[in-house]
Amino acid sequence: MELRKADIEDLDVILDIYNKAIREMNSKNIYQWDEIYPDQIILEQDILNKQMYVGIMDSEIVSAVVVNGEFDEEYKSGHWKYDQFAVIHRLCVHPAYQNKKVGNGTMTKIEELLRTEGIQSIRLDTFSLNPYALNLYEALGYLKVGEVNWRKGLFYFLEKKLDEKEIV
């Protein structure tokens, strides 16, 4: 898998991936995302702000994720351990590529990228009723540092310290 910044020309494909993922989550009674969040305006802004990355396999976009330093006010209630961080938002894997380590690969590539930029840790939040996301982040070594209730229910704050190993 390769990772690159998303271009505005990718928007239609990215929207399709998010819409398919929302339908897939709904079919599994995971009501984390909907027509309000994340919507086209949010995703387009992510791209225009050069904060969205896409995972590519066989010349196809199979995943998307946003990386920045932005977070909601509620993040201040988390018991974060590291001061220098990036925040992950809206990780999404095309349903046809789910359960094939694409989410893991996307996050691993992001972690490698952030290490090279000298970032100390990653912060994110994830829906408490999404066992797939919870299992992914646990397997990658993310630790729960708090929780918050948002519009869709309980979300967990997660954090991972990035080690300083060399990337080859």
C-alpha cells in the first residue's frame, strides 16, 4: 500500500468510499456517521487544507484519513501524556477492502510519516460502539485516555506514543 495526499480530483471517489462505509456500518448497527458527519463540505475542506491522505492499492483509492493538529474543546478533558502530537480524524476504509489489513496499513503509514516529522504521539477519538475500530487501534497500541459523549453517543479518546525507531 502507498499513501499520498488527497487531491481535489479525488473527491468523488472519496465521497463514494465514505458513503459506502456508512451504509456498511449501518448494516452492522454502528451508527457513528451519517449525512451530517462527515459530509461533502467537511471532506472537501480536508482535501483543500491538504490534511487528507489516501491509501492506494492497485492504483485504486481504498482508504482515507485526516491528519492535523486540530481537536474539539472536549479533548481537553483527556488524560493525554504527550505534548507534541498529531490528531487523526475520519479514518475510512472502502468496504470491499475491510478486514484485509487496509486500516492497519493506512495507520502504519501515517505513523511512519509522522515519525519522520518528529511528532511524538498521535491522538484520536473513536466511537465506543464500533468494535472494528476499537480492535484496530488496540492492535496498533493505542491506549484509552478518556471519553466524551457527543451527538452519536460515547466516544473514547485514544493516544499512542510514537517510538523513535528509524524508518527504512
